[in-house]
Amino acid sequence: MSQQFHIAAVILAAGESSRLGQPKQLIQFRGKTLVRCMVDAASEARCRPILVVLGNSKQTSHLHSPGSPTREAREHEIELVEGISSELKKTGATIVANPNWKSGIGTSIRAGIQQLIEIAPGLEATVLLACDQPFVDRAVIGGLITLHHETRKSIVAASYAGTLGVPALFDRSRLPDLLGLDDSAGAKSIILSNRDQVAEFPFPEGEIDIDTPEDCERLCNSNRENKGRR
């Protein structure tokens, strides 16, 4: 008898953090890296399987051409992928390599969903997560899942800052939509074009993500303040 899966998680962690100046995936928050925090949150919410989509710089062409990354840049990318892979080694998460990640977030979503369909054909739904939203935790992911079961809506999306977005849950009927995303399109385009099928999960902290050094500084200061109150 084949193993049956229920709610899976796909974590997007292939960005290069160009504005931040350091890999956001490996920033420390509450004693863990951001990517490890997200994997642990999904695991604690009983998501299975958990897939983490990374870039795959080892497949970058060795031939240098105008516009191609320098050897130093390629080596940095490889080190980042290996660093994240090492960080997640004992978590049970599945690493998905996306050699086309620089073409846009849609390529990472498609890579994760395609792999998910192959390894977990019996899944009920998947939660789509971005590793740079530090306040996504077990309660948030569990809330998305609970709201899905209560409303039977095919999409459950977090609501914050006057809009809807990830973290978001998509039931299996919506997986073809995710597979059909253009390279540069995110899941938000599917959420906003299907509002009548979306249950909204209030999550004001969802607007906080880590894109710039200022974002990182605010997060670190918040982390230190929280420690000081213990």
C-alpha cells in the first residue's frame, strides 16, 4: 500500500538577496536561520512532505559569456546552496533544485509543485511559504489548514497590508494553476484572480519580510528586545 500524504509544504528559498547584501535564508532569528525556522514551523504544523526550493548553481554553464555570472559569483551561489542544504540535512525536508531560479519566482513555484506531484500524488493540499517572512510559525500554518477544512475553499491566503498573499494554502485542484505560472509571476496572481474561491486568514505580520539591510536590522533589534524581556 502506497503512503498517503495530506497537507504538504513548499518553501521558496532560491533568492539571491541582492538588496540585502547577505543570504537572507541564513539570517539568524530566535536562535535559528530563517530557512530552518520555516522548515520547523511546517514540520510542527504536521505538513508532509516538506520541500525547499533552492537555486542550483552547480548546473550553471562553465563558459563565460557577456551577462553570465563571474566565477566568483558562481562559487558564492554554490556555497549558498550547500550551506542551506547542510542546515536542513537532519530536518527530513526534501531539497528541490531549480536551475532556472534567476528567471523569476514562477520557476521556483513550478519546480516545487512538479516535484511535489511526483512524490506525493495523494496530497490534499499544499501550503506555499516564503522563507523571508520571519513571523510565520506553526500557529499561522495551522490556521491556514484549519480554515481550509472549515470553509472548503480551494485557496486560503494570508491577509495583510490591504492585500492577500503568501503564506497561502492551495488544494490539489489548484496545482495546475501553480504549474501554469509565468516565470516572473507569483502565487498572488492566482489568489487575486480567484477571490470568490479564497478564504482570508488575518495575518498582519505577513507584511514583514526581509529584503533590505534596514529590514534585517529591525528584525535583529526585535529579536534582541524579545530576549531582553525573558
